[in-house]
Amino acid sequence: MEQVIKFIKSKGIGFGLTAGSILLVSILHLFGIFDFLELKLYDYRFHEVRGPLTGWQANDSSYINLGTDVVLVEIDDEAYRLMPEAYPYPRGTIWAKVVRNLTKAGAKVIAFDIQFDAPETKSDYLRQFADEVQSEELKELIPRHGDEVFGEAIAEAIKHGTEVVINTKIATDLNLIPPQYIARPVEAIMQANPETGLINDLMDKDGFSRNYALGNYLQQDTLLTKMYLTLALKCVKAFEGLSDTVKTRFDKDRLVWSYGDHLIKSNGVGLDFSVNYYGPASGFKFQQGSVSFPPWGTFPRFSLAQVIDTEEVILREPEEDIDWMSQFMPGAIPGWIYGIEDLAERQAMMELMGFGEEFDITNSPFYNKIVMIGTVVEVHHDYKKTPFYNYIGVSQITPGMETHANAIQTILHENYLKVFGGKITNLLTDVEYRYFKGFLQHCLLISLLSVIAFLTLTYVTPILGGSLMLIEGLIYFAIVCGLFTQDLFWFIKSTLSSILPGGFVKEHLNWFQVSLPGIGESLVVPIVAPLAGIIVTYTSNMLYQFINEQKDKRFLKNTFSNYISPDLIDQMYEEKQEPKLGGDIGYHTAWFSDIQSFSAFSEVLEPEKMVSLMNEYLTEMTDVLLIRKGTLDKYIGDSIVAFWGAPVPVENHEYLACMTALDMEVKLGELREKWKSEEGWPEIVHDMQHRVGLSSGELVTGNMGSTMRMNYTMMGDMVNLGSRLESSAKQYGVYIQVEETLYEAVKDQFEWRFL
């Protein structure tokens, strides 16, 4: 425990920066700064990680075998081409027949994602025309009002056990008090007592449909006394035969809406839940080059032209008028089949069409299903962007009717998404949820990843730390996406399948297929905010470390730039070699150099020329000294005093000192040539020589001086010896003289002459 406390104290600023990073990221997360990216990664888990649950692109048949309870009947291009009447289709001659046909075919619920809140214009027009011409005979020929016929068909369906659900919407008219009301179907239809459900206009901030509302309240209902249920929930009610007395209840602690036996996991404390989309648009056709792929087939789908195609309805294309719907209606074998004289041919055709000697309604694709009717024609603009919008990299919008189908199937299968903290975006709207309970859970996740990042950074270099942060983020991303599909190896499978030869992958496809999650097993965990925690923690700590490094480097440079080379200062910092300024004894090499017969220079040179000459000489010689990692002690007139091995330990300092002496000889030779080429320098300058004395041994180094002025210098017997070696070199007629200890250290690396 003591070591832990000591560690925390030593890393106090780092912990503070990490805490600040966590706080900053958490606040940004709370205010929705990351929501857009989070939503895109939410979609990524659907269209890239998990894929469809049903349809021919599903990774396995688990959900296909389970089956779907929703069948789509589409107003599509085929309907536009084949229907006997033009759109909008008459309610009496078309929609009434559709209801009757589906009822006979065994549909349990018929749901219209079509609004009937205004009277049928065609029927109104005919009646108005008859009134204007005042012809009783014409009035008798005019068919009954389409709304009445449609209402009767609905009443018959309900009587025979098929419920009908029609969509409604909340409308606003500022001329009314109160201004909001429910725009229900016209009275003639409502008299048949169909179920009505609100349409779902719930969109995220990026315009995508990911969530589905369970219901809504009128604006004037401030006490929230009556919730109007949406189309999907009304379909569930009709499908399961729930009574009108069954109400929705919300459990704030569990974030669950109860409706009948269903426990619907809400999206936070709102009136909506996250739809577990089963796949892309069922009817979308994908073409790659010259190859056309079949529609995705997420839900079974049929054209409205097929549903209306019985013996009594003539389609626009006679060769396609095969009375398709008759095969699913008892006692409705088309007359043209009986017209086949050859009995064998007739029997073969009956088998092909699905007619048997005994009619079996369970063979009907509509039997015991919720039949969702709506439009998929793009000109009607009833399309949504869903999490499968970018499936296989192709933009594909989903018909609005199919968002209802996905919501219904999510509820009926109880295949809800488990969302960490209740929701991953729009957290600020959940202020009442037990004081940000979900948000605090997200904060803990952000904190966990940020602390791991910080602790990692304390033991590694910044570059390695950056690499480890990338790995940490990648592992987190892979785990979180794996939790969505309940296959933690999805990332490995996906990576290998993309880099291995295609033939090998196809041959061992089961090795690389990502497993589909079980019912209600998909877990949604936020990605962006925790990753942002890693990034901000790394950036803030690295920025602090960089600023601190620059501060330390500036201190070292300000302190030692006059003594040692910048490279040596960088080495000191990189190797964490703290300079010992207070006084240190160690084995070092002392250097003394002096210009030969310097007093004679002052006799022939003017003061300005003398200063110029000495500045140039000392600059060049000092540069050589610093390059060879020497420490400049001081200048004494024309003399240079220096040493090696302090304040930073230097290996082979004896060798470096000798090389410095030789390099200075070369540099002095270059200076002599330069001075010869310049006018104004006397002969004595052209022939300038200097002598060097070197000694290695125990020296004391440190900052010495008065309180007013300090100097980093050296002292000791070896310093005095070095000085004497330089001065005595003149007696022996040599320019570089060293003592025995230094010689023994480098004797094999240079040529020597003994004195």
C-alpha cells in the first residue's frame, strides 16, 4: 500500500491530467459531441460486423428456421404496371378486394401503412357529377362509395378473425382548440372498428431511423393521461389478441416498457426502443458489373398485383394474369385451369400452382401472418435510412413500411438490443434517470480505458506508448463489436478472410463466417467516447511530458550550453543522466592549451585586430572541443581550460581528449592558410602554433564561486599536472604532451614519442 501511495504521489500531475481527460471526454459525451460518429459505428455493427439475420445473405439459418411473422405486400413497379386501375387505387374495387383476399388466405393481421384520413375522391366525384346532371338512372349505375365498401370488407375480415390495423398520425391545426388531434381514417372506415396506430417519424440527428416509438401523447395532454400506440405495437396487440384494457407500463429502474407479456427494453427513459433490424431492404436488387443478385429477402414480399390477381380481376397484361392469389383461397381454383382438356396437364398445372385435391390453408404464405401493406415506389418518398444503409458498400434506402416490420419482429421475437447504460447517444435527455445512472456507467468505462492508457504510458517511451494506445483502442473496438454479434473472434475472422486467397476462404467458409447472436443477445456498448478517453489521455500526458522535456532541456542548455555541446546536452536528457552540480569526485581528463609566444602577438597587432584574431581562434577551437564531447571550463587569455567526463559521464574520454588535440592541430592549420590569404595579418599570425597538456585522474568538478557568480569548473592535483604538461611542452619542443595514466589508456590507438 505504501508503494502504491508513493507511486501516486510521484505521478500526481499525470493522474491529474488523466482525471481531467476523463472529465473532459465525459462532458463532451454528455453533450452529444461524439453522437454522430457513435451512430455511424452503431450502423457499422449491423452492416459490416453482424450482417443480416434473415434473407439469402444471412451467415447461418438460425433465424431463417425460426421464421418471421411479417409478410410484405408492396405497391411496387409491378403493381403500377399490372394493376387494373391507376394509383391511388380505389378503396371499393381494389383495397376491399385486397382485404377479402388476404382474409381468405389466412392472414391474421392486415396492416396498412397507408393513410385513409380523407374521403375517396373518385367516389365523391361520381356522386357530385350525378347530382349535377340530376339523373336518377345515373345514380343507380354509380357504384357504392368506396369508403363504405372498404369498411364493409374490414368488418367482414374482423368477423372472420382477421384484424385490420390502419395507420394514423398526430395532426396540428392552429385554428383549432386544442390544436393537436389524431387524424384517423374517415368515418365510413372507422365504423368497421379497425385498430389504428400512429406512424413512426422518429429520426436520429443524422436522419437515420434506428429507434421506434411505442406511442405518443397529444401536446395538450400535459398530465400524460392517454398514450396513443404506434402502428407496430397495435399490430402486436392484434396479432396476440390483447384486449383494450392492456396498458403500457414503464419501469424506470430496469428501463423496460411492459405491454402484455412483452418486456420491451426502452431507449433510455424515452417512449422508444432500439430496433434490431433484421437486414437491408427486402426488395433491393444489387448488380455488380453484369451480374445481378436476387433481392435480399429480409422479409417475404409480394406485389400488390399478385394479391389482387384472382379470376374476377383482369390484370393489364393478359399473359401474366394467372390468378396467382386463387391458389391460397379455398374454393377459388381458376376457371382457366378447368379449361385444360388433358387431365394429366391439368393435374400438373394444379400441382405447379399449389392446388391440391384437399385445400390446405397452411400452405398460404399469408397464413397466420401480419401482412404489412405499403408503398415501395420511390416517387412516394416513403423511404428511410436504416443501419443497413451502407450494406456491402452500396447506399440503399428502406421502405417506411419495412421499418414497421422490423419493429414488429423485434417485439414478437423479443430480440431486443441490450444497450450499455440504457442508451449510447442523447444522454442529456435522461437527466431524470436516477441522476444520470446510464451516463455514470459510461464514465466508468471511459475511466477504465483512460487509466489503462495512463498506466501504460508511465512505463514506456512515447513512441511505444502511442503504438500500445493504438493496440488498446483496436482491442477495445474488436471486443465491443464482437459483443454485438456475440462472436469475439469476428475481427480475426474478418481480417483473415480479407487477406487470405479467396479460394481458400470459400473452401473453408465456416471457419471465417461470423456467428449470429442469439435472441436478445446483442450488446451495444459505446465506442467513440472510450476511445476518445484513450486519445485525450495520451495526448495530454504526452503534451505535458513534451513541455516538461523542453523545460528541462532549456534548463540544461541555459546551464551548460557554454560548457558542453548541444548533442551532449540531448544525450544527458535522453539517457536521464542528471548533472551533478554540487561537487563530485571522479576519474576525468583535464585539458590545457596555450598559444605559443602569445605575448609577441600583442606587440605587433592593434587591440581590435588582436580581439578579432582571438575570437576567431577560440571559436574554432571550442567548436572542435564541443564536438568531441568536452566540457569548456574557462578561457584564460589565449588559454583554453577544459575537461571530459563531467557533468555527464563520457566513455573513452582519454581517447576523445587526444583526438581533440589532433583535430585542433588540423583546424589551426586551416586557420593559418586562411589568414595567409587575407591581407593585414603579420608573419607571426601565419605561423601560429599552440601547445596542449593532458592528464587523466581523480578530479573534483562542480559549480564553484561566490554567491554573486558561479562557474562550473574543476580542481585537484591532476589539474595542476595538466597545466604543467602544457607549459613544459615548450622545453621539449613538442606541441601535445600527456601523462602516463592517459597514455596507458590509449597507447595502442596513437603513435607516441617518449621524453
